[in-house]
Amino acid sequence: WFGNHICHEESSSWLSLTDGGNSNPAGRALHDYCYHVNDFRGEVAQALGKRATLRLREGDGGFRDIVGVLQSETELLNRRGELITFNPDDIAVMRVIPVFNRRDISHGRLSIYDTMSRSVKEITQTDGLVTMYCCGPTVYRDAHVGNLRTFLLADLMARTIALTGLEVQLIQNITDVGHMADDFQEGGAEGDKMLAESKRTNIDPFEIARRYEERFHQDLERLNVIPADLYPKASENMTEMIAAIEELIANKSAYVGSDGSVYFDAASCASYGAISGNKLDSLKPGHRYEYVDEGGKRFHADWALWKVAGGRTQMIWDSPWGPGFPGWHIECSVMSINLLQAHVNVHIGGIDLRFPHHDNERAQSNALTKQETVDTWVHGEHLLFEGRKMSKSAGNVVLLGDLIERGLDPLSLRFALLENRYRSQMDLSWASLEAAHSTLRRWRKLMSEWGTSSEFKIDEEITDSLSTDLDTPRAMQRLRVIEKDSSIGNQDKRAIYLYADQVLGLALDRTPEEKPLTDELEKLLHEREIARKEKNWAASDALRNELEEAGLEINDSAAGQSWSWK
């Protein structure tokens, strides 16, 4: 959603946006439509039979989006054939989607690196729609900045796909069934992470899950990540998972082990390991990605689809195989198949999920759909912090809240991540975050100086950078060049920045907050002016350091000194 009014003239490369004070320059389509903010009844009546997106106000002050063909002034038919009733008075924003915008624009499609084919290829789509699935968080703790890098990747892809004129349907799961520690055993058996946290805090595990899920969504909002269409929870899809496991047993892809648990037969997938490059005959027993009590399986590379409860009394469900809980991998297969009509154009996750999670998920999904379920597998690389892998034991886990406590704009994290290619390992640091914060403030200040227009102008280099394997560093460098190019007028600079920000999502049109100077800072600035007039450069430099430590940015010119908040 780019603003409250958008109009496009085919004869121009400009799109006009008139912001009514609630601008979000990060919408999902960029061409050939108008938004309105007044009475929508007339607009709905004129759009009957056309495809539209409506943002509806909710009673709790929030919004929900519905997409489909308008059947009447109060009814819309969505892609699944469901008739949705709405009140025109609840419409906050309306967008009519022209047919040619979705089908006839053939240039500028996003090409991305596919881990399975080891090549950059154009994403697939069906009738103008791209289906995406992103592996979400396990909600027993806060997501750290490395986790957020993966979730940002999904957002950047969705925004770029929209930039090319396509629609996006994005699903991101919430893993709230506590079995992760069994899958990720390192250096000996660990207790279940959800249940261990429950025991440590004496809080119900599902209460813990809901608490951290809420904080996860709060972090996404702070990072200006457009919400996914759905956030299905593992705990709420148990019936579907059990049904899928029964189907896998029926088609000989899975079996009940001697211990009563259900296992997937890895050898039933002839192309197992195509994503990671691992081969079944090369995987040795005792690999760290195994449960600690899987003595009932036939082959060491098989994995659990359903674990019998044993002595476990919490977070268990009834099943045809007795009380127990699902294996980690099955939830993503079930949710992506059920919610995306058994075909995923793009599947996204962190690089650590290639094996075993995505290899296992692919084997399960293909056994259920009898086809290659996912067209493109995309993985974001590892994030280091100041040269080391983030870990609790190393004491260097950084949360988004830590940036805020240091007075940094949370979007400084987004800025810093954009300056590195998604599939390159990145070394983040406090210095790079502070530099990002400073540049972000400077760009917002420049944007306010360049005018107040909400028009944007398409820049082909930025479009090409983003659509060619999501080269965000190149797009960011293009903005730096534009900033310093005196041959480009201020109005054009602002318009291009607004265009880029629809994918970059840095809220560049946000007015910088200016805090008042304290009496002490005003005194130091005055003393520095005197020192400069007297050419006492040592005192001037010392005062500059003191002012910068207090959070000011000092600039000297022939006209004198000027300052701004960092």
C-alpha cells in the first residue's frame, strides 16, 4: 500500500501518490491504478466485475485485506471461490487491479538463485500469482537479528515481485510444537526447548509460545515487513498432519517403527538430497540431525513423522499410533500443500535449513503431491556478529530491542542488511549499525529538504538491480550516486528515492524526529564556535568529540558549523 491516492498515466513513467498521513510506501503492486480515501460506494459500483484489493478497518483498530472480483457493492469473490461480505463504510483503501498489469507485462521479472538447480532462474507464476512459503520462527525465544535477516528476505522478494506487476500470496508458519531440540542435538541430548523454557519459568508452554509469537510480529512491524497472508500454527494443524502421515504410510513412503513411532522411508525418495547435495549412501549413522531415541527406524537416514509420547505429558496429541507429537519436518509440508494448493512457486529459509529440513520436507511433499511441489528453493546466508556466530554461550546474541535500547532506529538494521547480498555471509557490527542509522537519518533529512511531493519516478537501474537476483547493495549504491548527482533535480531525487523505497522499505519519507538541545549542548556548541573563530583547533576538535559522544553530528563549512542528531 503506497498511500491514500495513486494515479497512473500511461504516457508517463510517473506514478502520483497523495499521502493522507498514513503512508506506507511498501505496497505490492506499482502500476496503473488509483486509491481513494473518501466514500468508496461509488468507486465500488464502478469496479463491479473487476479484480480489486480492499483494506478494511477492523473493530480493534487494525486492518485486514481481501482480494478478489467484486460481485456487488458488498460482496467479493476470492481466488478460492469464497464469497466474502464486507461493509463499504469499512474500506480504508481500495485498489483496482487492471488485467494487463497482471498478465501482459513480460519484462523485469524477478530472477533468483535456486539452491536446488544451483542457478539463477526466473521465478514461476500462475495467472499473475506467485505463491511463497517462508519457514517461520520457533516461538520459545525472541528472534535474533540473524533470524530476522531470513524473514526480511521473504519481504524483499514479495515487494520485488509486486514491483514487476505480479501478485503474491505468502504463508509463514509458526512452530509452536516443542520438538526442535530433538532434531538439533549438539554435544549430547537436550531437553525439549519449549518444555525446558516452560519448566524454567513455570509458565504453560503454549502461553510462552503466544508471548514470543506476539513479540515476533512486533519485530516484523518495527522492521517494516509487510505481514504474510497467513501465519498458521503447527499446533492448530494437527489433524491435517496426522492425515498426511496416514497417506504417507498408505503409499509406502512411511512406516510404523518397532518403537511405535512413524518414520519416513528416505530411500523411497530417489532424488533425496537434491537441495543440499547430500547422498543417502554418504550419510553416516550418528549424524547430529537425529532424534536421540530413534531405535525403531529401519535405516539411519529415515526421520520421525510422529513420535510416541513415552514419558512426555505436555504438548502431546492423540493419534492412530497413540499419544505423541509430530516430527519437525512434516508441518511445513502440510501447511504449504494445504494453503497454497499443493504448488509453491518460491520456498524461502535460512541456509542452515537446506539439510535436513528442506531435503526432508521436499521428500515428504513430493510423496504427497506426486510431483515436484516447489519450483524454486531460496536460502539466505548466515549472519555473524562482529566476526563470530551468534550464540547464547558466546553472549553475543543481538535482538532488535538491543538496537532500540542503544537509541538506534530499528530500520537501521534493515538498512545494514540491505547493503549485503542475501546469499553472502555477512558480518554485522555495532559500527555498521550506527553508520546505517546515521545515513538513514541523513536521507530522511534530505527527503524533507527535497520537497513534500509523494510522486515517484521509476529508475531502470534500481529495477534491474532488484529483479536480478535481488542485488540490494547495487540498489543502495545507486541511491548514493543519485544523492550526490548535481545534474538530477531535487524533485526527481525525491521521486526516485520513493520508488526504491517501495522495495527497500526504509520509510524514507518519514520526517526525522528532532530532539531539543539541552542547555549543556547549546553551551558546548557556542564554545566551539568561539574556538573556531579564535582558530583554537585543538579545543574545537575536543568539543566536537564531546558533542558527537552526546549524539550530535557536526558539520563545518565556510558558512560556519551546523549540527544534527545522529
